[in-house]
Amino acid sequence: VQLEKYKIPYVIIGALYRETKEYSSVDINNRKLVYDSLDYLYQKGFRNVGFINSLPQLTISMEREKSVRMFEKTHTDMHIAKGACADREGVVAEVIESLLRENKEVSTFLVASDIIAKGIYDYFSNQGKVIGKDISVLALGGIKYAQTLIPKLTCAVQDYVAIGKAAVQMLKQRIDGVCEEEHKFFESYIEEGESVADQK
């Protein structure tokens, strides 16, 4: 890394690519984020879930996949069909159809972003299905569509403002040579909308 070569302080926002004291990082606790989201759906009574992750080569996707496998080990009565796609519009339909071929009972989706969630809204709305009644959707985070989709999207909220502020503070400490903590993780919480039905 050129920044390390020239002793330039920096902070990474996102997953660690290696443990070192040479830089600081700020990130979401992605394993807990996914585990808690699956548990939220489990407590709602869902047992057939489609999980649409980000592209598999991304570090964040790998972390989330590990959490899914962990959840499956402790909740053997939940069946999770898995897929992945790029985080952009227009590419979700094929993944949905693949998940339904794997498990035709899937009517609940945990997805990596609100952009993928919009793809699910569009796909099933075109089939006459009602989001929040026939189909349930929970998104991990959300910026672009979280507040505009109808019905309102249920999200595992990530405080991007707090993450940004923490990164700036840590960088300032790095520059001053008094960094108090090297790696900081933020927790998420479920902000309920109207996109997840209650199966109980």
C-alpha cells in the first residue's frame, strides 16, 4: 500500500483486509447484522427465506455468508435459499427465479441493499403480488429507496453519518499521533416499515 510506504495516515471505511496497527478502520458488524436480521424474520414466523447477497468476491459478502451459515446451524427449521447479484437495478429478476426454483415456498427475502429490494418490489408487483402481504422484504441498510418505496421498506439500519464522523475523528487522531482505538465497529437495528408481514 503506497500510503503505508510513505507513512501517510489513513482510515478504512469497510471490512479489514488484514489486521495491522498501521491504519484504523470503521465498519458495520456485518455478521451480527445478518444474524439479527434472520432472527427478526424467524421470530416473525418465517421458515422459507431467500437471501440475496452482494457479489460473492466482496469481503462484505463473505462476512454475511458466514453469518447465514452460522444461523442455519442453530435454526435447522429455517430453509435459506441463497443467491447474489450486483447492487444495481435491473438484475434481480433472474436471481429471484433461481431462488424460487431452489425452493418454491420462498416468499420472504433478506437482501443486501434497498436497490435489490426495489427489484423485488418491481418483480412481484408485476405478478400481482402485494409486498407486505404476499411477499416480505427486509433490506440490509438503505439510502436510495428506503424512504420512498411503498409500502415502506423494513431495513436493518446502518448509521452512515456516525460511521463517517468516527472515521474523520480517527484520522485526526492518526495525524496527531494519539489514536485511541484502531478498529471500531457499529451495530445496526431494525427499523420496521410495512414490507414484512407477520406469519404468527
